[in-house]
Amino acid sequence: MIPFDLNLKRTSGPVHASRAGWISGGNPESWLQEVLSWNVDQPGLMFLVVPDGDGEAQGVLVVFPPGSTPHGPMRALPYGCLVGRLYLPVDAVIRPAVSEAELASALDHPTQILHPSLGLIAFESRQIQRIHQLLALPPVRAIEWDQARRGPSSAPRLSRVVADETRQATTVEEVLQEGREEIGTHSLDDLPPEPAESPASVAEDAAHTARSGFLKALEWISGKGSSSSRSQSWIDGVNKWSKAQLSALNAARRREIERLLHLLEKDPDRGLGFAVPVHGEPGRGVAEPSGELSPHETDFNLGRLGGGRPVETWDSGPNLRQQLVEAYHRAATRALTEGRFRRAAYILAELLGDYSGAAAALERGCHYREAAILYRDHLGNNVRAARCLEDGGLLLEAIPLYEQEQMFLRAGDLYQTLEQPDPARKSYRSAVDLHLEKGDVLAAADLIEDRIEAPDEALELLATAWPRSPQAQACLDRRFQLLGQLGRHREARQLVHDLPRDAVELKLAVLLCGSLATVSDDYPDQGVRERARDSTRVVAGDWLEKTLNDPSSRDSVESLVRSVVSLVPSDRLLSRDGTRYLARLWEKPSPTPLPVRKQKTGTSSEPLLLGEFQLLEGEPVRWLAAQAAGDAYYAVGATAGGRAMLVRASWDGLIQPLGWTSAMESEKPPLLAAPRFGNHPVVVVPRWGRRLGMTRFPYTDSFKETPEAGSPSWLPPRMDAVCYNENDVIWALSRGEDLDRRLSAHTASGELISSRAVDLSQAAVPPAYRDDLEWEDLPMGLVARQGYVFLAAGFQVIQFFHRDQVRPIGLPDIARGMTLSGPFTRLRLAVLHDEGGTVLWPSSIGNKNFQRPFGDKLARPRAAFIRDGSLVAVNRSEGRLYDTNGRAVTFRAAFEGPGSEPVQVLPGLHLHQFAIITTDGRVRIYRIPA
């Protein structure tokens, strides 16, 4: 009979009944925790512990009792059983196919496991354990444990290094001979050849593989070579020989990579044992050069990430390198699916250099300490590191990281969990001080009342917010709520009596009537409710009389009337009277129609300046980036002291600042992405240096929503661009090694939607620019809309759309920025150059696109499409307005520039409105004549 090997092949779904479960890891405690969650007869379970080469457990196969299957969620991977004694995954079949009789005759042990990566493991009957055996104490060792023993002596301390002066100097001939003897001495037989590869080619490449002698020769020659003409000719000969050896080395390495790719396709687990990193691995010194791939461990090891060993870089070319990257990503996805999280972390960290993905894999596999070290030491993400340590029960290690990131509330809660009240109170006090620094009196008072349990102090703090704080109404409402909870109704009645005297302005009267109307509805004491109704009527009536003929106070008057009507919601007549009152108040006689005047030809459509204001008073801020978002806009900058500063602003001039203690370490504009709707995070990522911690905008009477802002921990490291699309999906472009980039999509809560590699090495760059183009410093523009994503890089825009299709669009000059037309308008893209820009109408039909230039002689412009479809481009001294209807760019008007460097042009709330923000914080709002 001809012998043949049996292999496992994975299927698309389960093909066997579940008879056992595989639990990875060597910790019996985790095995028992998993088993205890199953609803099965536990004494009937059988445990098959699988050891590694050192005798340590790699995992356990738990065989279910006959006729029973666990109910509910199960972490273990389900295994089936063939011929009563061979266990294999339920979604795997044996290839080539064999009959049960043949399979039974081939199995020579009572029980065997066929594992996808560990292979075939056999068990004798005595090796099968029950659950009580896992709980049994180890046998008592017959040693005298209470007597000390002398430990091993340490090696003597190294004090100096002395050269061996008796050794003769090395000659050139000796060095070259040493190199000849070592070249090609290692076999390539460990790595299987490709199907089309002949043994002769393998031997030929191996014969030319350079080893350490070759490097020693080159180093000796570079240090000892003479500059004389006689020795120069000799060195020229050696240089020719060295180039030939390098050529042979590179050829051997290319063949090794091709063979590795073939093995990764046919047998991924074995191929990973020969895998070579594709990222620039840090190290100390250069390893001995080799033309062959040697086997190595595939388990994740933090010790290999520190760069403390010599490394050897293989330059396999962009094509082979890209194939390796894709193969490694497939292997990592497979390992994650199978629950082999350490294997996935090894692939991501050591082969691909993706420390973020590796840390996430370790976190999923409950390897919390190693994940935390990756987050903290390699990614600088203390928040994720602290959360990993907290999930792993390492609370004392998590607390300092939370405190370092000024997350004092979380640190205090952990101290409370550890039953340490004094440190907890200190952390809560630090959290209160941090809220007060941000002007968030409401959050500080809630902490004092809830965590510190000092309601009197909370009431005093809430009282300080009325009437001038941005949270005046919210703090007044919370003050009444707290008085009601404490049963201090007399104090509440006195407060209702005293408050009307503070309504000295219409704005304060509106806020007060709103709060008193709320008190009249839900305060627990009847007397307080009645007094609140009376005070509301008095204040509202007084101010309604004062504003009777003031059209500018229309919104405030409507708010006062709504407050009065809400006092008795069941009174329909009161609601009707309020509506009639407002209708008569603003009723105007019909104007006399004016004669229609025909507009003169050549009438100027120059934008009109409606007004201007300063973003932030006080400490000087250099503003670096801005973006419109819904009915507000955001601007980010750096203070004179280097601190990062973000403001949220409304179009009527209301400003809400938010700052960080972290320094903005670069003058380059940080990445800014703001959502259109909801409380999704405002993404602010500095280009260099440390990321910004997440902090929340406080609630105010003018800004009801409280989104977080900062650098979300789930975004990839080393980002080049980030943006929201119209559905508030976040797209991020992150940097790999060389010109490799990765484009990923995330939900606003941080869940990964998709990820793909982006290769910029083939970018269409004219030859005259290739040597001068600095890719590391080149701005990368990223915008997304209607299922398309556009990336501006160098002399091209790359368009990504459905089914992973990609289309490059060439540009006449380097892209320095990019802006996209707004929602519900025709898709248009404006790319900015050093002078002027280019408008594109990208289309996926027929692979066509249209381009038109704009901004001739307009240096370094900023531009935006406004809501009516017009394009506004502006620099320090000049602004221009263009129509972009049809597939043309038509000049409409020019206007005077802002006089200082513009940061951004923003589309306004209204159809023909826009704003210009400058680096000194001036906001100028314009309207285009219709």
C-alpha cells in the first residue's frame, strides 16, 4: 500500500456534531471558569490536556458526557468525533477522504486529537482526567522546606576589556578566505520549494548566499584600504566581487520570499514559522546577512519588541512586499477567528509592525498585562493601557495611568473598589478642581454631592453659577432638584421669592421663567410649586410689557409666553390666548408692492461683510485648523504657552472653549474631524508628539449637546488624515513603513468597519519632482461622501468606491489641500495647489472625470463650497468667488482678503453665507448677493 499524509481542510460551516470543546491557554483556572458556565453533567466531563515541548499546557480538549451538549454562549471551539476516538474541529474535514474502516485501522491509540496547528496528539487511557483531578493538591515533596540553602554565586563583575596583543593582525587574504568558507554553508531545505522550482536553482542560489565573512571583508576593506593607485585597482576588483555577491544574495532572498508566499497559501501555520517582518524593525546593530529564511517561534513575545537585538533587513521589492503584507493580514484574521489571539498578536506586531492591532488581539484574548504594556510603551495610549489593567484586575497598576491622564473620577472609583476611602476622596477632589478649571460647575457639583457626599457644599457651588455662568439655568434647575431631594422646602420657597429681583435683563428673565416653570411642575412641595407659578407670571408679565414694541426681542418674547402657557398645561384657553397674543404682536400691515426694477448689466456680486468677531479673548492663540459641523463650527489652535485649544462656536458669536494641558508640539495643523449631528466625538489629533486625552464639552444653556473631543484611543497610530462622511462614519489614513498607508473606516463609537492597504509608491509623480518630493511632510487630504472616499497625495487624487475599486486621477500640480461639496448637492471636489486649484467632477460611469482650473495667480489659497454650490477661494490679500454649475468654473467676483493668513473658509448656515477664520482668531461672516 502506498502511504500518504492526511490533512485537515476547513469548510464553510459545521459538518460534525459537537462532542467536545477546545479551550486555549495553560491556565486550569480559566478552564474551570469556562466549564462552570456550561449546563452539563460536570463529573462526566473528560479533560485531555495538550502539552508543548517543554511540558507546559497549551490547551485542553473537554469531552462532553454522552448525549449532552452545553447550552448558552461557549468560548471553547467546538470539536466533533470520528470513529469514536479521533477529535477534530466541527468545521474541518480530512483530505484525502478515507473510509471509517481505514481511519480506524490507522489510529493506534484509544483517543487522539487532530489540531489544525499542533497536529495529531495521542492519549492513553490513563492520561484522560476528570474534573476532580484538576482540583486535587499536588503530592507532598519529601524535602526540608524550613532550612535555607545557599544560592548560586553570581558571576564576577566585568571591570575592563583587554585586547589580546599576542594575536597577529588579520590580513586581507585571511578575511576573504573566511568569507569564502562561510558563504552558502546553510541549507535551504527547511523551507519547502515552490512547485515550479527546480533543485538546481535552489542549489545555485544557496551557493551564492553571503554570510558574516562577506560583511567582515567589506568592513575591513573600508577601514584598511589605501588610497594609492596600486591598491585602488585591487580594491576595484574586490568591489566588483562584492557587487556580484550582493546580486546573488538578493536573488536568493527573492526566491525565498516567493517560496514563503507559496507556503503561506498552502500551509499558513507552517509558513508563519519562516515569516520575515515587512516593517522597519528597530534593533541594535546589523545581524549577519543571510539568503535563507530560518524557522522561529510564532508565539507573541514582548521581549522581541524592544529593539535590543541585531536585525537584518530584507529588501524584497514593493510587489513581493505587498503580497507578504496581504498574506500576513489573512493569517492574522484567521488566527483571530479561531481564537488564537497570541498568534494573531505575533503576526500583527512582529511581522506587520501593527502594535495597535496586536494590543487589541491580546485584549480580546484576556492577555491584559501584555496588551497594557503594548498600549503604554509602544503606542503611548495610557487610557487603553489602564482599561486593560482594570479588566485584568490589576487596579493598583491602572490607577497611576488614570491619574496621569487626569481621569481622576475613574481613579477614585477604583480606590473605592479597593476600599481605600481617603485616596478616593483625594482623587474626587482633583476631578472637581479639573471641572471647575473648565467652567463646568454643574459636573463639579454633581461629583461633590454624589461621590464626596457633601450636599451643602454642592448647593453653595451651584449658587455661585447664578446668574452669570454659561450654565446659569442648568445649575439653577439642579439646585431646586437637590433642595427637593433633601426636603429643604423652606429654603426653596425663599429662593423662589428672591430670584425675581435678579431678572434685570431680558435674557435673565427668559432663563428664570424657564426654571420656575419647571419647578412649578415637578417640585415635590405644593407650596413651592404655587409660589413658582406666581413668580413666573410676575416676571413674564413685566418683561412682556417692556418689549411690546421691540421686534429684536421676538425669540425671547416667545420663550416667555411658552413658560406662562406651560404653568397650566390642561388649560386649552390659555394656550390659545398665548398663540393669539404672539400673532397679534408680530402682525404687520401688508406692504405696498414696489415696482419691479430690472437689474443692470455688470452689477457687482461681490460678497458683503455682515460682521466679524474674535474667537477667543485673553491668552493669544494661533489657530491652525477649522471645520463646520451642522449648526456650529470648530477651530483648534495652540496658545502662546503651547497648550492645545479647541472652541465650539455658533454663527451668532457664542463661543465655548475647551483646553488641554498637553502641548501642541508642532506648528503643523493638527488633524480635525467634526461630526454633522449628535454627540459623536470631535477628533483632534496632533501631527507629531503625544495625542490629546478625551475630554467632554460641558453642558451650557446655549450648547445643549456635550460631545467628547480629543484623540480617540481606537484610532490607528501615526495618522496622516481623518474625516467624517455625511453619515458620521470616520475614515482614517494611517502610516506604515515607507510609502505604505492603510485606510480604515470606523463607527463613531470606535468599531472597525473596514480596512485596506494603500500603496503610494506608484503615485503619478513627474520625474522632475521625484527627488525633491518629501512624502513624510506632504499633506494628505481625505474627504468622503456618497459612498466615495477621496485621498489627495502628491500629483494625484485616489478615488475609492464600492467593491474595493480604486481609480487614480492625475493632477497638474502637488495637492496642498482638498474640499468637497456639501450634502444634497452635485458631487464636486476642489483640490488646492501652491497656486490656485483644480475642480473635479468625479464619476464612476465609464471611468471618466472632468477637471477645470481656478484661482490663477492666487497663492496658497484656502477654499470651500458653500450651500448654493458656489466656490470661495481666498488668501491673505484677495478672495474670489466662482460658479461651478454645469461642468465649468466661472469667475463671478473678487473681494478684499482678510489681511492675515486664513485658516479655513467655512460654509454658513444660510444658502448664500460663508465665513473666513484667520490664524489670529478673527471670524468674518459674508453673504453673497442673490
